[in-house]
Amino acid sequence: QEFTAQITLSGIDNLGLVNHITNVISSHMHVNMKSISFESDDGIFTGKINVVVKNSTMLKKLMDNLKKINGIDKVTRV
């Protein structure tokens, strides 16, 4: 039973950050990105990612791994 979850991210924008985020997501099995959007303003970025995961444990693991990325301050589920 898969479900869709929206994750919001915010932090300090730097070169290659979006690439790093998508690599973390796609390197985790059973996580499929439905949509992704990022905005940057004065060096601060905000982003929304819709993912399809098998269970809440996978979602928590994904969010924990996203929090480890340098420059990301906040990762929350909507």
C-alpha cells in the first residue's frame, strides 16, 4: 500500500543543492518523486517535493537523510 506525501525543505541555497537532494531521494529504493519545485530568494531556498512511499518508516528515513544534507535547515511533512 503506497501513499503520497509532500515534504517541504528550506535552508541556505548553494550550487548543486537540488542535484544533491534528488540523488538522496532516487538512491533510496521504493521512493518515487511525483513532483519537485524549488525557489531561491537572497540565498535562502524553499522547496516542495511530492513523493510516493510504501510506509511511514521509509518516509521518516528519507526525511532524516535529507536533513543530513549540508545547507538544509528544515525538513517537514505537510
